Amino acid sequence: MAGVIAATAPPFPVFLVLVSTTGLPGHESFGIEQRWLAEKRNYDPQALLDLDEYLARLTEIVLSEPSPALRAARSRVLISESDVGLPRNAASFPLNPEGQIRFFSSRWWRDYFLFRPDSVLAQVRSPVLVLMGEGDPLTPYQQHIPVIQLALEEAPTDDVTVCLVPGLTQHSFSQIVLGVIEEWLLHRVSTVPRPVIMERAGADPPEACLEDL
């Protein structure tokens, strides 16, 4: 979020590399994460349906209620009425109910749920490399890449590379990821004292990128 937002305001970066970035609104990305975690933790079919309803109600509270105090009050009611719990781990947000209430009523959380990465990506002016992993469960490329590509088609930049690589990119800088970034940069940054090379529109993607997007 921070990187792509910063890149759309002057001074514009010479280049932009986004690893495991998202194309969907924050609340949709959160729902995908929670559903995947619940399935990994063997929630039964009814619990998954209850989780979907919980997430829908939580999203409605966060998006529709501008007052932090009222978000907290409504979140407290939601948590007290729900039999299903979020499958998030302790590193992501508090596990105890009062901690979650403060978390969901915070300004940051509402900003995250309201964030539309596609609208920000459509403002990118710099050469941009988007790296997504074929095996990233929390940012499934099938759902994110089409939105990212569509947004970047509208962007002022004429140098866009969307690269799908084997394995993971989320929380992982594998040799494949590092190799793709290096190869991409070598075509755009001069190794001798002269201006950065910018004329790369239509260039072939790095060799490690999978063609099936």
C-alpha cells in the first residue's frame, strides 16, 4: 500500500517494483485470506458459511460507519453474537475480543478496507515490475493479476511488466524473485555514469516469468 501510494506523487521514482501486491479492495483481500486460513484449519461447511456471514457483517460495519466509537460498539455486538471466530493468527491482530474491537474500530483498519489499489495503480508513471507467485495462497494471482493488468493499462507509464513466477513471492525473496528483479533492472539502469535507461516499453519479460497469466 505505502509503496504504490508514494510512487504516484512527485518526486516520482525512477522505477517501481511491487512484490505480491494486490489489485482488489482491502476488504476483499482480507476475506480471501480469512477463507483460506479457515479451510487450512479444517472449518466444517457450516462454520465456513458462518465465517462468510461474519466477514460480510464486519465489512459493512467498517465501511459504512465513520465513527470509531460506533464501529467499536457495533463490532462488540457482532463478536458477542457470533459463534465462529476469525482464523487469524496472533501475529496479525489480537485474539482476545476487546483487542479485536479496538483493531476493527481503528482508523488504519478502515483505511485498509477502503483502499482501492486499482485506482492507485492507474496513476503510476514510472516503469513498473509486478511480481506475483504462482503458489501465493493469500494473494491468489488468478484474482489479483487481471485487476492489476487492467489498472496498469490505464496508467501513464508505458513500461509495465507483470511477472508470474513459480513458488512464493509473499514474505519470500527467493533466488527466482531476486533474479527476475535483477534482470529487469539491468535493462533499465545503466552500469556506467549516464542517465537511467527508460525506453523499455514492449520489452520481453524476464526469462523466469511464466507465460500463462
